[in-house]
Amino acid sequence: MPATVTPILQFGTSRFLQAHADLFFSEAREAGQDCGPVTVVQTTRDAARARRLAALSAPEGFPVRIRGLSGGALIDREVRVTSIRRTLSVADWAEVTRIAAEEAEILLSNTGDTGFQPQPADSGPFDPAMSYPAKLLTLLEARHAAGGRSLQILPTELVSANGEVLRDRVLVLAEGRSAAFRDWLRGGVIWGNSLVDRIVSEPLEPAGAVSEPYALWAIARQPGLVAPCLHPAVQIVEDLARVEALKLFILNLGHTVMAESWLKAPEAVPLLVRDWLADAALSARLREIYVTEVLPGFAAAGFGAEAQAYVATTLERFANPFLDHRISDIAQNHAQKIGRRIRAFLHWAEAAGDRGAKPVLRGIAAG
């Protein structure tokens, strides 16, 4: 066993994880908690990221600048993240496999929008071109062969019920393996559903990031699940669907309302989200939509007070004076976002018993 034992094995080197889970682990460790440290695995062969890998595990840590508003106060501070002790790439797969079999207690991932998608290489022996679920299957086979200690898997990809989706994909790939192994995948592995939220606006070189103060890692409670660390941003929740509804139908819906106006008349509205909030008339219009069209749906669903507080937090996040969040970027894939954020909200609210007129949202949905 090596001198450095890393109970957390992380797949992905994104700036999001640097300013999210890696930062939480670092702060928890500084507070005296026994969590981590972390081994980070780069899931591709991208040689351009070699400097990032080296910087992530530097003894002095890497910087995360937290800039924005929180409770009306202006936040502008820098912290050093020191939770990462070792970095590897897919070229080091034998060592990654050893860590997964012998050291890891938690497997964490953030592999991007396409990380779960099947790849042609998935059906063969290990290949760096495999999807993340196929790579994960090879590691779980090694874990099972080494004794099959229980393991907790926490994907943070922005996929609804991401733990269940990942589990089901691995089980499909495991068809033809032994019944004992497949039973262990179902009962010896804890597949956590989670939702993450933090705007990480830009990277720092060679490692580090700039992020807003707000942060959330909500994980659905289930038997045997243990919080990865104790931190204000880490919440074990009874109903992850409530958290998803707040984010999708308040934060994301507000973004899509702005994008709709910008697409119709780009010369008449600001380009940045924070400038929209600084415009008295536009800010008042957005607040009115929340009050008259959105919040009644949450009240009907039984968590109106929680939604009202979330609206206040969302508006503060939108007003972040340090964040250059372009509405033109938000407007990408606008038609699909209308379906997921606005039409879905209208159906959800009506199913909860809210049959209000909602003229603005229905107008966007109809368009």
C-alpha cells in the first residue's frame, strides 16, 4: 500500500469540480474532517492538460477565486484547494484500477455532456475511447475480484437521476458477466443520485477557477449512503425532485425568459445577465413573472415559501457584478430549453393544481 491513500477517486479535471467538490473536500479537511484526499483521473489522452494535472496536485494547492453577492454582501476572496494528492490519466489505467480496487471508498465523476453516451469501443477490452460507464465497469470488475468491498458512486453529471442512469448503463454493459458480479453491482454498490449547482465562470491557468459564492451539492438520501463530507453546500435530501424543480423552473426558466427577449430584439435588451438585473424595468418584469406565474405553481406543489426564498437567491446570483454571463450563450439550443424549462413547468404546475393564466410563459411556450 502506498504512503498516500486516497479514499476519493475522481474522474474529470473540470474547473467546475475544482471550484465545487474539490474545494468542499479541502475546506472540510481544514476543519479537521477525515475525508479524502483525492486522486484525480483525466479521462482522455489530451496532452494539453498535462500542466493542469501537475498543478492540481501541487503541495501548495491551486486557487479558487470566489466573487459575487451573498446575503447582500459583496464577496471577493481567494482560497487554496489542497485536497488533491495525486493525478493520473487513462495512460495510467493499471494504477487507476489498483486504486479503485484497494483504496477508494467514493468514486466521483463529472465527465461532461457526452460522458455517459455509448461508444464503439465499449464492447471490447479497455480502451481510452470507451465511455465513462464502460471504463467504470472495468474498475468495478477489479473491485469485485479483489473482495467486493462496498463502494459509493457519486456522479455529478447534469442528468436527471444520474446515479440510476449510470447504474443501468453499467448493468447493460455487464450482461454476460457472472450473476454474483451483477448482484454485487445492484446490492454492493451505492449509486447516488445528485444535483450540483455553482456558476464557475472562468478557468485559471494552469489550474484553478473563478466562481460565484453560491454552491450546492444535493444528494438523495438512501440506505447506506454517507455524505462525502460535512459542508454547508453538501445536502442530503429526502426528495431530490424538489431541488431539481427549484433549479429548473426558477433559475433556468429565468435564463430562458431573458433569452427569449434577446432573440426577439437583441438591440433592445442588455447582453449580460447582470445588466438585465440592473435595468429597473427589465428587472421588475422578471420579478413579476416569478411572482405571478412561477411561484403559484410551487405554492400549489406545497413548497411555496422555499421557492420564494430561492427566487431571492436566484435574483442575487443574476446580479453578480463580477460575472459576465452572456444572454447570447444562454440562448443556445433555445427551442429545447423552452421545452425542458417552460413547457415542462406549465405541465408540472397544472398537475400540482395551479391553473393560472400565465400569459408570458404560455406565450413563450406557444412560440
